Amino acid sequence: MEEEILNQRKQMLTALMKDPQYRPMKIKELAILLGIPKEKREELKTVLDILVAEGKIGLSSRGKYTKPGQEVINGRFVSNVRGFGFVESDELNQDLFIPAGETKNAMPGDLVQAAVLRPASGQRRAEGRIVKILEHAVSQIVGTYQKSRHYGFVIPDNQKFSSDLFIPEGKSMNAENGQKVVAQILSYGEEGKNPEGEIKEILGSITDPGTDILSIAKAYDIPMDFPPEVLEQLEDIPEEVEPRDLQGRKDLRHLQTVTIDGEDAKDLDDAVTLEEKDGHYFLGVHIADVSHYVKEGTPLDREALKRGTSVYLVDRVIPMLPPRLSNGICSLNEGVDRLVLSCIMELDEKGAMLGHEIAEAVIRSDRRMTYTAVKKILEEEDPEVCREYEALTPLFLRMGRLSSLIRERRRKRGSIDFDFPESKILLNEKGFPTQIKPYERNSATKLIEDFMLSANETIAEDYYWQQQPFLYRVHEKPDEDRIQSFATFINNFGLSLHISGQGIHPKKLQALLDRVENTPEEPLISRLMLRSMKQARYDVEGNGHFGLAAEYYCHFTSPIRRYPDLQIHRIIKENLHGELNEARQAHYRKILPGVALQSSSTERRAEEAERDVEKYKKTQYMTRHLGEELEGVISGVTGYGFYVELPNTVEGMVHVNSLEDDYYQFREESYSLTGEMSGREFKLGQRVRIVVEQADPVLRTIDFRLANSRI
């Protein structure tokens, strides 16, 4: 082909693709559009190949030629069970839609490079394709083994994985058909080809008690067993406090001391004392001195940092520290000496902080109290419980008074109190859920919360002004666009939210929650408000906590189950001993950013796993209630149906296509579904009777249909 003709054709093709109306096409479509006969298509392909090589046009994985100069972004891939997905990226104002077939076999969480094929316009979302996978997020898959004669497949539990994992002969560990397994990915597969792997662990049959929860924990890559070097180190740790450990410590064993926890708790890492002198309160928050036993850089410490946090999965705890520590020498058990790091705060008669002392101490808990028992004393004045704890009842009443003062002061400064009901799920010996009920906060849980928050704020403020290297818990102001969208949304309910040029103050958000309290729209507005905020995280900069309206905040009170608490205990103890010299400060400035990132990451992982197990067990529970007619409250309304929450906190969807008596339209201004002919309306807070239609534990979905009668 002559150079002049080649250049003419190149110019013609690039001009065509620059046209705003152009959409990616295959060579056959281009040939038809340009009127090029079959026998000349090879010449067309030659010109197109040259343009692709020169970077003047693009070529999609599906063989479509794309516009030159398309925007390329990096982000995380979020997949959907139906094959398509989205790329979440800070480089775009919204997620980039990736159609099925344009994902390049990307897996959930992969860091990808994507081309924007079509920018967002009006109501139309931006669309693109995956160009390159930069980093795989997943190295192993948990699923069910499907055995064939000479090979097999692992069908992923996570339905968002678009492909089964091929297991070649000799790589199956002799797994049986239907067993739950963990498989290592060896090859991520090319377009149209399954990824390949080998089985590394057989978890057991799905019918075995506990295998389901174990599978979910493995899917989130949560470490289960402690390595040999950690168990070996445990042998050197005493089971009782030794006399030499008491030297230089403040002896607080004479004070009335209690722990207050849930009935099932075994890792008791906080105890409280409270004295009243001359109208002032002296509140002691005493935290297990875990750092006395878990030294920096040891196998125990490395494993604790790797885990980051304990994970609570309905019927089990996957601990950050081995049970011998978390339930033993570090647990503030009743009637035994225990080493603690204490924050002793002086407050006036109005609950205002006057001063504090931080000290290494020794305590002896008088009673291991439960939230239930303390609640009966504070709220019900239960005669039997008050008699049983007669010697401690004045202490609890004193604590109740101080708790109310602290809470009211925090509320006045604008602390936001999201009071979402939590769920308590009870399982039988086979691991099947037999009961689900709301787990509500009461005066006892709030009391401990108030005291722990006070200690966390006090410690954070102290070390902020000392300008020592430290690890803070930060919660930044909401993104302006997101809070503005939330403010616009609540206009539908006749509510408003004034946002100044400096953003929003938490006090205004708490005032809004007060206004919608006990209204039908309260649950929805609370959830959407929470979603409009940023996630709290760990950081070396003390930038305050927006949700608590606190200038200074850290996590100090749970070193048994959270690594950041353990980390700052070390800093505090070194400072108390005068050992926080320049070299040690430089050391902490070097390692703390990494500790913050790791701790934030493992916290997210734990939260996701806990939510996933809860959803799974709720769905599993509802499989035994198919066909039952139940009463619930509409908790959310969308264009495709409405959610109904049952009294036991289980939530399911009534799909709009199941409402066969009329054609229902979503009305955004009233957040309701309204029948076109009948005018029948479904709106937030409305009580309805439903029938349980379907429950799918694999997909974590529960479907209801409306019962014939309506309340």
C-alpha cells in the first residue's frame, strides 16, 4: 500500500473515531459502515493495526476499535453476580460501569486499569472496559469441590467470582465431591479460560457443624491457627502475676473494682472504679497491661499485628491473641491480681474533666458483673439482684449518675448517637440458628461506653499536646458532595440541613436525628446519614473524631482484641519510664504509619466477615420459615420494591413485580410506591403482613411477598 494512500486512510479512520457519535465497532461493522467489500477487509485491518500500534486508536478485548485518547483510570474492581462490574476510582466522580465481557477476568478487589469508553452524561452513567489487571487482590478461593474423573472444579462461595477454579489431576488433595475447600490460585486464566489452582486445605462437609462459618472466615483470609513459634513463646509467659511484676506499680487492690461485660465474654480487658470525694468524682478506667507480656518484635507481637483485631463470628471468636493470654493472665478475672495501665480521671459535680493521672497499676476485681445484672440494678431496682450485689449497689448507682452527666455533656457538644439495633443469633449443637433477637443497648452498656470514651479522649489529648509519636482514631468531616446529596434527599420528608461554607457540624446532624426519632423515616435517615460520612480509621495525625465531636480521640481500652490499643500502651509505658528518647521516637515515627494502615485494613476485613456471617445465618434461619405469615415494618422503599424488617431484625425484600393487583410507581418526594389505579400506597414505617417466599443463604437474599391481609 502506497504511503500516501495509507496516510489518507489513517486520517479518515481517526476522524471517524473522533466523531462524538462514534461507538466502538468490530472490523466487520466498520467495513459495512464504510462500504468496504469482503476482499478489501484485510487492507482495512492492516491500517487499523498500524493505528493501534501507534496508539492513535484502541482495541478492546472483544475486538472492537475504540476512540483515540480515551481516558484511562486506575481503581478497584467490584464485581456483580450477573457478570458485569464497576471500577471504584478517586479519578472519577462516580463508579465506572464495566459490561459483562469487558472485565478481562478481573476478580473482586483487583486493582485494574480501565478505559472510559463513554463518559457520564445526564442520567447515563460512565461506561468502560478493563484494559489491564495491575494487581490481583485474591490469591485463594473458598468453595465447594466438584469432582470429575481426572480433574475437578472449585465453585466459589462468593458468587461475585465469575469463573469456577479448574483443579488439574493431582492437585485436589483427594477432596471428595461436595466438600468445602480452600484453593490456591496458580493461574488467573486468559479471556474465556478458567483460572487454575490447587487445593491447599479441606474444611469438611457443608453439613458438618461450623463448616459454614469456617468457610466464610477462610474466604476473608482471616488467620485461624497460631504458628508454632507463637505457641512456643506462650510457654515462657506465667499464668499468675509474679511478685517482681508489682514493683513500681500503683497498688489499687483496696478499691471496689468491677468488670462489666456480656454473659459470654471471656476476654475481660477493662475494669472500672469510682470514688466520690468532696463532690468530685474519681473515675478509674483500668486496662489489661497486655504489653507487659507481648513485647515488640516477638512472634506474639508479629502475629497480633498480622491479625490486627479479634473477629466475632456469631458462635466463636477468632482472637488476636492466643486464649491462654486473652482469657488467662491478661483477662481481668474476678478475685485475682492483674497488671493494668490505668487512667484515673477527676471530674466535677457536672461531669467536667478537671485532671487525670496515667499509671501502671495492679488491681483485683471484686466481681465479674454482666450488663444484664447492672441494668436490673440501675433501671429496675430489682430487689433480688440488689440483695445479691448489696455491697456494690451504691457503686453502681454512683456510676449511673456520672455516666448520665458524661453522656449529656457529650451530647451537648454535638456527638452523634446512631442507635441501630444489633442482632443476637443463637445456634443449636448442629450450628443451625434457632433464635434471632435484637440486642439492645441499655444503661449498663452505655455506662461502660461513656467511661471508655472518656479514657480514650483523655489519653489522646494528653499525648497530642506532648507531641509524642502516637496512633489516633480519626473520623474526618463528611465529603461536601455526599453530605449535600443527603441534605437534598431529606427535603423529600420536609426536613432541611443547612450546610455552611465550612461544612457541617455534627451537632446539626444529631439535631436532625432527634427530630426524626420514633418516626417512620428514622431508620432510613439514620442509615443514609451514616453512609454519607467517611469511615473512621487509624492515623498518626490527631485530626479529631467528627462523629463523637471530639478534638482528640484514640483507642486505648481494648489491647486484648485491637492492635492499635496495644501499640499505644507501649508508647505510654516507655514515656512513663522516661525511655521515650529521640531514637525511640524516631523508631515509632517510622513504624506507626504502617501500623495504622494495617490496623485499618484488618478492621475492615473483620467487619465485612462479621456482617457476612450474620447475613448468612439470618438467611439460613429463614429457610425454616418459608410460607409463614409474619408481621413487619417497611424499612426501605426503592423503584424495584420495598424492604420489610421483622421484629427479630431480619430484613427481606418484597419485589414490585410480586404486587400483581396494580402497577406501582416509585414516588421520590414521598419515598413510597403507589398503585396507578388503586392509589394503594406502601411507605416507610408502614406495618404490613408478609409471607416468607424464598431464602438463599448462598446469595444472602430473603424474598417476601405481601400477604392478602394488610395491617
